[in-house]
Amino acid sequence: MSSVLGVSVGAGAVRMARPHAGNPHGHVASHSFDLQSIPVLDQSVEELAAEAIGVTLEATQGIGATAIAYRSEQHARAIRAAMARQQLTNYELVPEIVAALEFAQSTGDIRGISSLVVYDLGSSGLSVSVVDTQTREVRHSERTSDISGDYLDSLIREQQIASGRIAHPPNAAGLAALDALCREAKEQLTSNTAVALPSEQGLVLLAQENFESLIMLAIESSARMTRDAIVRSDRPVHGVLAIGGCARIPLVAKVLERWMGVPVIVPDSPETVMARGAALLARPVRTETPAASPALGDDELSPAWLSAPAATGKREISGAVLTVSALAVIAAIGLGLGYGPQVLERDSHSSEGSPSVSPTTAPRTTVLDPQIAVAPGTTAESANESVAAPPPNRRQTTTEAPPTPGPNTIVVPGLPPIVVPTIPSEIFPFPPPPPR
């Protein structure tokens, strides 16, 4: 029996979820999935996710579909590029909000709630989205990196250093190790009243009461941001779905419920909600359909769309090219015979002596003249009061008869007559007739 794989790509970890075979979708608990979390170290999180998916597909038989949750279009493009480098195509991308709603609806946690706030506090930032649970339409969304799990870890680190229990690390490696220790202390304080974690720099000792006093200002700021997002959405909400690793902190739900005045739902293992929801949405991707089409962004055009206008452009240009080529050949013949100065001199004399329109410009004045239409029932006088007088109809004024083709006239279909000037006898004198 085939299985599915759901993946969430977070800044701190890549999480994968596989539902147990035979579980009904009516009620899905946290123990109904095989969960795996891969921390992000010094590698791109998208590359890590692609490699982890490839290894899982090779090591696990029977996975017929993979769904990956993404946060934004930029995030989706990075995931597609990483998957392409791993030559993986049998997958689909689903928005993180849709994955979260899918899981919450499958568990029944948001039953009866038509408008919901999804509060996602992870390691890299806070995302707040006001969503219609029936249509899954996001009415308003905001994100900030000022409030994050990493920021809460830094508060613990600075407090421990300021208290004198921990020495300041001498290098970047020591600082990273201390941050990891503070993160572990934060996670343990979600269920314990105090923690004592030894390290090379000293002992990280913190009580839950002190921890809550450290992070209270940040959590209240997140609640204020959530309330402002609801106001900007101009829609009332009936509940808050708190997800992400920091949703485990008991203070988060308490502060949100006090500020919002609506129930706050915190699912089991809130950091894996995206991956489990993606697993529930995973469907096999048929290979006969163009698998590369999702990789095109909204601002990219397919080559098939570009082919038709390109062919039309070539047809439009070909007529102009022929016309210009014919004129260039005729001009080259005249210049080769040495008629350039005489033609220019003749043109200058004709332009100074007579204001009449030359035959070569007559056809240009007979097309695309702007016209002003007068509505039926109005007189010409009333029309002149409201709008400017229309330009003269050049089609009626250019009534001169075309010149009669002479012996020096070259007629090209579709072009005005071309008059070749007579060769002056002073330049090329004709030889005298032979004696009889």
C-alpha cells in the first residue's frame, strides 16, 4: 500500500511526516505520524530539504506522493531549484496556511470557527494571518523577524551572562554552542518549572517564572501585532491557532487569549503541524503532465506563448524589408551613375520654386487621418461649439492627377513613381554619328 510524505522547510529545521497506514482522516493525532526533524547547521535549508527527501524516497519503499509546504513565492522558487538539482519531480508545493488548516480541520480543533487567526511563531520570525476557514482565503497577513525563537534564546543568553553564571564565549563557535544550550533550556521550560544545564562556560540555571518575565515584553508585542492584523483585515475572528515551536510556551496562549478574547488552540507538537498538514494534502503527480510548469513564476512566460507573436512580427517586417531593399537598389544605381549632385540640386530648386506636394509624398497623406464623428441629430454649428474644428480631409484636397509616366519614369507596384533625371549631355556627350 502506497504512503505519502509531508515536508515543512523551516529556518531552523526540516521536518518530515508520514501517516501510519490505515489511519482514518477523520481524526489524526500526533502519534498517527512518523515524524522526523533534521536541524539546519551550515547548509541552505532548501538544499537540506531536497537531499533529505531524496534519501527518504530511496530508503523507504511505497511513498507515492510528496507535498512540501512553502511560505512565499520566493521560498517556493528556492525549493523548486533545490529539488531540480536533486532531479526530483514527483512532488507538489502547498501553502503553509493551507497545510495548517488542513491538519486543524482533520483533528476537529477548529470545528465551528469560520474566521481564524493563524499565529506562527518559529525560530526565524512571527507570521500572523487572518483566514476564512471555509474558503481558505487569507484576508490579511503580516510577518516580522523582530520576534522569533532565536530572539527568545538570545534573551536567555544575555541574562545568564549578565548574572555572572556564564562567561562570555571567546569565539563564534562557543557562542553558537551557548545559543544551542539556551534553546534547549527554553524547550525544557515549556514543561518544567526550572532547568540547570552545564556548559564549558558555566551552568545555565533558570526558573520558569524568571523565563516568563524575560520574554513577557516580546510575547505582548506579538499579541499587539496579532490584534492589529485583525483590525486591518476588517473581519472579526472567532479563534486563534497557535503553531510553531514557540507555541509550546504556556505564556504564549495565556497572553493571546487575554489580548484577543477568543479561544486559543495549540495542537500537539505545534512545530510539526505544517508537515503533517502537507502529508494530508499529498497527491501523486502524473508524469505525463508538464512537471516543469509549476517552476515558472507568475512573471515568467512560456516559450509556446512567445512563438505566435514572433512569427507575426516576421511577416510584418518582410514587406518593409522588400520595400527598403528596392529603394536602396534604385538609389545605388543612381549614385553609381553620378547623378547624386544633379538630383539634389533639382530637388532643392523644386522645393524653393513651388509649394506643391511631390508625387512621392502624395500616398502618405491619404491614410489614417483622424476624424471627429458628430452624433446624429446635431448640427455642424453645435458641434463646433463643443469641440475643435476637425482637421481638413486630406483625401479630398489631394485631387491632383498622378503624373503621366514618361520615358524616365520607373513604376514599381505598390510604390510611388520614381523619376530618373535625364543624363546631362555635358557629362556623357553622345558620340557624333559615323560618316555615311
